[in-house]
Amino acid sequence: MLAVAVAAMVLVAMFYRRAFAMLRARQWWLLLALRWVAVVLVVVLLFRPVLGYRKQLSQRPAVLLLVDASGSMSVADDATGVPRFAQVQQRVARWSKQLEADFDLQVMTFADRAGKLQRAEQLATLAADGQATSLSRAIRAVAAVPERPAAAILISDGLHNSARSPLDVAQRLGVVVHTVGVGATLRDDASYRDVQLTGIDCPDRLLLGNQAKIKASIEAVGLEGRVVQIILEDGSEQIAQTELTLDGVAGSQPVTFEFSPTEKGRHAYTVRAVPVAEERIDENNRRAAVALVVEPGIRVLYLEGTLRAEYGALVDRFLAKDPDLEFCALVQTRPGVFLTRANVAGLDLKTIPSDARTINTFDVFILGDLDSSFLRSAQQQLLIRRVRDGAGLIMLGGYHSLGPGGYGGTPLGQILPAAPGAREIGQITEPFLPELTPEGVRHPIFAGITGFFPDASRTVPDEAGLPPLEGCTRVGAARPGASVLAVCPIDSPAALVLAVQSVDRGRTAVFTGDTTRRWQQTLKALGQDSPFLRFWGQTVRWLAGRDESVEQAAGIDAAVDKVCYAPDEPVRISATVRDQQGQGTAHARVTAQIVRDDMKGATGVSPVPAEEKHGQDARGTLWQQAPGNRPLTLTPAPGPAGHYETTFAPEMAGTYQIELTAQLDGQPLTAEPLEFEVGRASLEFERLDLDEKMLQQIAQATGGRYAHLTTADELIEGLGRRQYNKTISFERRLYWPPLVWTLLVATLAAEWTLRRRFQLK
């Protein structure tokens, strides 16, 4: 840099000597000085000089104390009656004086996540009240310390209840972690008496009105032969109770509760054992689980004998567009060969199923223009059994169904609401609009669409323009107990078009019309409302045992796959978006805003990936901060139309709310807010025995040692206290670009002004 600067200055002097020799000496030296200054400034900008030097420092090794402050540490389980956390506070207060003399001591507390304390003395002001324990996050926090410690000491009862394995994190850490166990293995005490709920098995989702099972595991110590009351509660309401005689065998005893949920929504189920008088600890006498009670899903199997227009309308314009349905459609392209259309994940069906396991996965069966010869007697019996157990079945009119298809003497024909008749029964080929009977006007299948059809009180529909059916298949008389909902008025007596009936716990129907495709195709082309989607949607729902009507309006529904998660467990958010016709659409922009209850109103705070930005609360616990509280974007999911999903990993225990919105053709749609929990109030008391095995494995994986709190003084004394020298490099810039640029511009401007004054070019 100096060589370039000197050479440039010499060349400038030579140029100025030749070019401005006529100037007086003072003027010449002034211009040359300004140009030299400009040259030096340019060289500085090009080379950006830095002054570098090194310095040796004597540095004490860093030691990090990781102290468990979760709820299980509040338990008093030793003979003195002092809680676990209080014992740790006393020990750390003594150890810190020893360690601070030889080490750079740092203290962190953790529960569901970790936070650094400013001083070791702050530990005495805290309480053990964390809602969950994540040993994996505590170990991961060691790697986040700017000055990586020579060793970390993890002080805990080892009761990890988060999703991520702490051993996986420990093996990749690269720092020695010593572990100190706190508490007791309660069963080692001969005088110990305890009843403990060691587990609860509750599905995350329960079906409304279906039998549900919740299994609990109870283990007792020192209470052989005692009878205890085990109670199942839904919130504050007791829904079941049983007695259990405790045995003396190591291991848990199972208790199973069976019940049928009667209300949809989020339910907190608790299994608890009534405490026995001799029990020292009763916090472990209960376990809770949260489940979402939902309507059962509807899965449809559509069997069609010919590739006809009605098949295309039902599959493409109804089944594939209804976001509440999963379907598999088999259409016969040549005798015995079927083409499959389906949106059921994992289903590979190439022909008509003949096993009970497959047939029992479907809730509604639609039989189209398929001759009875393609359904063996055994297959028909399986369908009948499934219907009697609660499924629905509808047979459509056609040239190879009902009577013309030979169903008159078959087992399936016997459960239909109308006698199919003989093969020669024939067809009605004149166009007509179905006329609703008084029962049809009131039936859920026609809810909201009766105005499109004539009935006994009016021959002209209120909603004009519905294209007539092109005919129908004749059938015999309705069976006793069946309900005729629609008839063909041009025949005398009026021919049956739609009839329904109950069959044990299931339902069957017959629809003889040909073809409803024109209801949707013609009216949609004219920009008018059509009863097509509501008619078929409400028919399938009625057959499945759902009597709700289908709304033709844009909307969004949202759900999470569970309502209670362990820390570190990913949350899957799903949404269903319908367009103005009530069909599922993949053309919406769906976003989710997620807020933890105790952070509502805190600007920019949300549970986003930890890499973005961090802060600390008053206790030192880390929380995530995202600029602008960035929402999550949901993407279209495979399966039924209109479904979207995404996942995220909440970083802290607590209750969260999700607000989902969608933009569809410029129209904003908002779903009902969702709520879920990470951790739960009783989680920390579901296991209370010291888990020495876990702590020993963590120490072994990192090259550390394990000791119990009562013998850990030896571990503290054995820490290496040798100081070491560290060479630190320093660099200081010898320029500041804004200042150099300013001086360069000022210098050149001054030179240019003087040259003008001296009348130079």
C-alpha cells in the first residue's frame, strides 16, 4: 500500500511539474498537496488497511450448572421432608463459592426450555414450577453458550417427558456433561406406601356416539390386597368408576373404561385413584389425557357397471369435490375389468372387494349399473352385514341394476326399500321432474332444495329451470316400513323414484332416476343454483347416519391432529376450504397465526423456529421473537379436495391458539379459533421416581460421570481447575469509509475550485 502511494505521489509531482510550471510556487505546491491528499485517500479506499495484533490471556475454564426447575422437583421424597429443588438450592449455594474461585461459573435453569441466570444467587429466589421437563433442550443449551464450557453439570431427577431423545442430543454435543441425580427411587424404602397411575392410553381422536376405550395402568407399592376406587372423569364430571384389588407383583395392573362420547369438541379425560391413608405422595394418583371428539369420517365405495354419464357426474362433480368424503370408484370398462378412481391414501383396490376387512372400511356403498352376476353371494352377504352394522347402501337405476340387473331374488335385493322386480320390468323413458311426497318434503335428503321440485301442494316448482330426468327404472312396491320420498308423476300409479328405509343399525335407499348429471351441468352453464351437490351430499350423509344438511357457501374449517402435545413434538395443522358451491377448492391462500395464551398482546412474539431471534424474560427463560409475528402458510394436501396442512414445532409448554384465515377469489374466510396444549398441568407428577438410568446414559454418552446429590461433593472436587493461556487476535480498522469518502470529495472539490481560480483547464 505504501509503495503504491509513494509511486502515485511521485508520478503526480512529475505531471504537475510539466503541466503547471507557469504557476507561482505557492499555487503549484497548494494544488500538488491537494492532489497528493486525494491519491492517499484513494489508496486507503482500495487497500482498506487494518492494524492487527495478538494478545495472550490467562483464562479460567468455564463450568455450566444446569438446574432442573420443573414441577417434579417440588416433591419432598426424603426422610427430612425437604423438597428436591430446595436441596439443590442449598448445594449450589455452597458449590458456587468453591467453583467461582477457580472457574468461570455460569448457572442455567431449565424445565421445558432453558434460561441463563445473571448470578448464581438468583437460584435461591426461584421455584420449581415448570410444566414439563426437556433434558434434550437443556443439553442443547450447552452448545448455545458463546464460550463453550469445559464441562457442564446437569442436576435433575431425570424425568424427561418431552418428545426428543436427550441421548441423541448428548451424543452430538462435544462437551463433557456430568449428571447429578436428585430424589429417591421410592420403591427402595421398605416403609413406602404408594398408588401410582403409571400410564393412560387414550386415543387423540374419539368418534361421536361410538364406543371408546381408555386404558390406565396402576402400580402399587406396599399395599397388596387393598381395594382402591379408580375413577374416570371428563373435566369435572365423573363418567365411570371401578374397583381394583392391588396385587404385590412388580409391574402395573390394567384398568379399562368403556363409554360413548356424546358431545363433540375437546375433552380432558382424567383417571384417578382415590388416595390411601398411608400414601406419602398423592400427586401421582392421577393421569390426564386430552382427546378430540369428532364426527366419524365418511368413506364411500362406488361400484359402476358401465362408463356412463352419471358415473362421471358423481365422481368428478360430487365425490371428488366434497371435502368431507373419501371415496373409491370402480367402473367396469369391459367384463370383469375395472378402472379405479380414489382419493383414499394407501388404498389399492383393482376389483370389487371380497374380504370383510376391506368392505368394513367403507361407510356408504353406491351400486350403479352393475349386473348382479358380478357380485357373488358371499360378497353380497358381506355388504349386507356391513349395512346391518351401521353402513348405508343405495342402488341407482339403470339397464343392468335393480330388476333389470337380476337383483330380484338376491340377498341384496331383500334389504332394498323397494322390491327390484323381474329382469323384464322395464324402464320409463319419458322426461319428468320427480314429485316429492309429504315424507320427502320433510326428509333431510331434500333439506334446503324442496323448492326445485313439485309436490302434492304445487305442480310448478318455486325454483324454475331444473332440467327433468330423462327417465327411470321401474321397480316393484315399497316394502313395509320404507319411506317413499319422490315419485314419477307421469306414470299411473306414480312410479317410485326415491325410497329409503332402516336396516338394523344401517340404512338403504333406491334411486331409479336417469340422470341427475343434467341438474348440475345445465344450471351451472346458466349461472344458476343447482340442487345436485346438496341432493347427493345429503343422501350420502343420511345413509352414513348423519342427518346434517349441506351448505352451499364458501367457508373454512380447521383442525389439529391432536389437542395435547409433548414438548418438542411437531403439531400438524389442517384446514378444509369450500368455494361458493360448497365444493373443496385448491385455489385458496391459507395462513395460520399462532399465539401462546400468556403472550397475547406481546408485539412480535410467536412460537417460531429458535434460530430466528431470541430474548429473555424476567426469569431468564428464553422465548422466540419473530418480526411481525409471521404467520404460517398451509399448502394443499393429498386426499379429498380442499384440504390444506402444515406443521410447526412449538418451543414452550403452555396453551396455544390458532387463528386460520383464507383468501379465496378476494373473499376473506375465517375459521373458528383452535386451541391446543403443549404439556399439561399433571404431566410433571405422572412419574416421580428418580430416573438414574437416564442420567447415567447421558453422562456416559458425553464422557462425564454420574453421582447422586448426596455424594456429588466428590464430583465437584474432582473437576480440573487448571487455568490455561489463550491467544486472542485483535484487529482495528485504520479507516472509516464515510469519513474517507467525504474527505476525498472535499479534496477534489477544493482542487477543482482552485484550478478554476488560477484559470487552468
